[in-house]
Amino acid sequence: MALSATMRRFDINLSDVDRGVYETLELRLAQHPSETDLYLVTRLLAYCLEYGEGIDFGRGVSTPDDPTIAIYDLTGQILLWIEIGQPAPDRLHKIAKTADQVAVYTHKDPAPTLSDLESGQIHRAETIALIAFAPDFIQALAEKLDRTNRWDVLRSEGQLYITLGDATLSSPVHTLRDPR
């Protein structure tokens, strides 16, 4: 019997001082059995840090040609394609041909992705943003995951602060490349 997805609810007060974005978000995320808590947290933070008009989560692991997260214009064209983790170079090559802009958010060692981007094998690699989170920060957030979550997310001067109940966790957002 196949395992079903875990539904998680997030009520988020987003204050992105660096971009001037202030929103209250109510999100319901399906976590596929193959998706780790670390990946889910990274996916959620990428959504928050890129939040804007037209943003949407992809349809999931059953549709591998879809972006994990994307920002669409009013015609349905992808303006920003967001990948999580360490996407393969051939996937990045294909994505860079599809979307105007591409961003990769990772909770893993960014060195392999950075090396791939500098290899000359990826179309428009110079236009791809790479943002990394400290693994221990993502791990600490993942350990606090519940089915219902209330987070206050604040980004100011490149520092990310997440308040969950009585605890506040912080970490810099490591922007290794961002041509946008």
C-alpha cells in the first residue's frame, strides 16, 4: 500500500524588510513521503523569500517537468523558476532555456551546484541565482515541524529570523550568486 502525503499548514507573518514585502500567508503544503523535512523547510523559505504576485508551488513530484516554485505573469509565462536542493546540471540547462530567471535554494553544500554553474555546460548559467541556508539552521527548523505551524519570518540586512512560539532561530541568507 502506497504512503500518502502529509498535509502541513503554515500560518506565516512575512516581513521581508530587504524587499519591502509584508504579508500574512496561509499555506497548506502536501509533503510527499519521499520529501524530507529539510527539503520541505527549504521549499517553504524559498517561497517566503521570493513571495510576490504570481507565485505558486509546483504540482509535486509526480510532475518532474514543473518547477518546484514559480512566479508566473498574467499570461502564464514563467518569470522565475525556483529549484530546491542540488538540481542536476542537465536540468538546470533545460530550465535556463525555459524561464527568464532561475533561482536555486539549497540546504545542502552549494559547492557542487556552484561548480556546475561555472563549468560552461549550463545555458545562461550567469543568470542563475544560488542561495544557500546553513544546514544546522534548516535542521533546527525541521525538528520543530508540526502539522499546524505558526511562523514569523523576518529578513533584514541579509539575516533571516524565524520565530516559532517562544523560540527564535536566526541565520544569514547566503547569496552566492544573484544576477537579478
